[in-house]
Amino acid sequence: MMSGQIPQLRPIETPLTRPRLLARGITRRCAWCGDRKAYFLGWFKRQERCRACGHAYRRGDEAFELGAITANIILTFMSILITILVIVALTAPDVSVVPTVIAAGFFAVFGPAIYYPVSFTLWQAVDLWMRRPTEAELRGERDETL
């Protein structure tokens, strides 16, 4: 696909069940079609539409990134919490503070970058869960005006 060219929208035939949506979102796939490439050309470079099905990740919502950032924060904080809990459980009753802080600090610093693409696809899945697609969207009609 050439730069600037909008891909042809594909109709969605498979039912978008909630477990399928979440599984696709957490594995960095397009929530619409399940394609692995989806919206990302690299780890940090994304485009507006899925390269396979052509559906926009925003669905007409200009504040979509706020939800994606919130998903990123939740994933990062969960990683920090799980790291602390695992280290405490493995080293109790003599918990080592320095390794715990270093491990938790790793996720605090690098977590947002690690979860960047996942947060977008996960939030798109949550958005499709909360705002079910219209019949027009499923038929492959443009979805910018939602």
C-alpha cells in the first residue's frame, strides 16, 4: 500500500464476541479482523487504519488516545504490582528491598514503552465492547462519523 492511500474497507463476517475482542486486543491484533499487522508499522509508528481490513481504530472518537493511555497506565501499574508481589512472596520473610525496587523500577520506566502498541489495540477492543459496531460498520462503510 502506498503512503496516504486509504485501504478498502472489508466487511466483518465473523461475530465480534467480547472474549474474541479482548483476546485480539491483548495480543496486539486488530479487534475488527484479527490481523497481526493491524495499525503498527513498527513498535511506535502507527497508522490510522488497519492494513488488512481498513477500519479506523478511532471510530470517529477524537479522544481515543486518552483511553489508550489509560490502558497503558493500568498495564504498567499491574506489572509493577505483580513484580512486587512475586518478589515478596519468593523472599518472605526477609524481603530484599533493593532487588524489589530495581525490578519494580524497570517496569515503571520501560512499561509504558513495552505496552504502547498493546494499549491501542486493547483499548480499541474495549471500545468495540462498549460501543457495539453499527450494521454499516460491519458492512464496511466508513466509520469516521460515529
